[in-house]
Amino acid sequence: MPIAHVRGLNLYYEVHGSGYPLLLIGGLGASVALHKELIAGFSAAHQVIAFDNRGAGQSDKPDVPYSIPMMALDALALMEALEIEQADVVGISMGGRIALELAADHPGRVRKLVLVSTSAAGTGRIRMSLPMRLMSALIRLPGLRRLDPQPRYAHLRQREAATGYDGTAQLPRIHAPTLVVHGRRDRTIPIERAEQLHAGIGGSEFEAFDGGHAFSLMPRQKEFIDRINAFLSE
């Protein structure tokens, strides 16, 4: 089982495909297993490095306060452990905030940046849509244990990090070519907040897709993958 021992933490990761490195950073409670189809789509042209954030999947789950800057340093340490000098970075939901922090504080590490279903700051709470609640319940069923259900305390630690984050002041520091993509019917993070994120990152591109917060995992997934691959190959 591929484990990186970084920052006093065991991080589970997988590497798929070949080509320019792409670091995929998942959202709240997400594990690598949840992103198998995305990984397959991106690995056609990239070497995809996907990992479980602290508190999720097969990575360690310390019961201590988490923060977005802390998890961005975890991602950076993984890149260093794998001797990856620079990568394209795709961050989804909470992972988008981690990616934002990584790109702002370590610009030389990020060639291109894709921010999916995210915003620059939390609101202090998370409103979970019906599809998200159903997904959260389904992955806890015995037949789907391979998706590594998250302990409640770890969920709360990640959630506190995501909702308490405010990276608005970081946006002018992001110079990597950036694409912001969002679901038009996202109730967890309204699309207006993604538009604000786009406006705050100079020269960034913005594209809206049909669907809600989890649109990238839903039926429009192929269209989403094709758009990301096109942006990264430009």
C-alpha cells in the first residue's frame, strides 16, 4: 500500500498514468476510491497523483484541530516526498481551498490550477444538498466499505477547517493560469461565490456546468473531464 510518511503523518496516495504530473486534491470526507473515474479520465494524458487528505480514507486521522494551510503543507510534503518539482493541481470543494492555498504560498510548485465547486472562504457552516447527503449515507453501507467511511470526529475536524478558512487575501497572489468550474445549481456553495473567486484571480477562466455541488461526479462527468484536459493541454 503506497504510504508517504510526511509531517509526522501517514498519507495514502496512488499514482496512475504517465505524462506531466497532476495532483488531485479531494473534498470533505473524500477518499481516492471516490475519484476512480476522474483519475482514469485525467490519467489518459497525465501522471495523476491522488491522495487521501488527513482525516479521510486510508490516511492518518489525528484528533487535533485541522486547517486549510496545514493540509496544503501536507500536499506540498507529498510532492516533495515523490520528488515532484511542479504539477498541475485540481482541487475539488474543500480540496479547492487547499489547492488555492498551495498555489498562493508556493507558486513555483503549481503550473496550472483548476478550482472545482469551491470558493475562497467558508461561511462557518456547510449546507449539504440531497445528493451529497445520499452519497454520504451510501458510502457507509457494508457493501461500499471500500470507500473508507470517515469517522465522525475526523469529519468534524475537516469541516471546521473548511468552514473557518478565508483565503480571499490570497487570491491576488495566484499567478498560475487558473480555471474555475462550478455547478449552476450548487446549493452548498452558491455559484455567485465561485464567480467572486474567478474575479479575484487575475486572468482566470470560468465555466459553469449543469448540476449541483457534486456535478463533477455525476452524469456530466465526461464533459467535465474533457474541459479540464483541454485547459491543461493548452
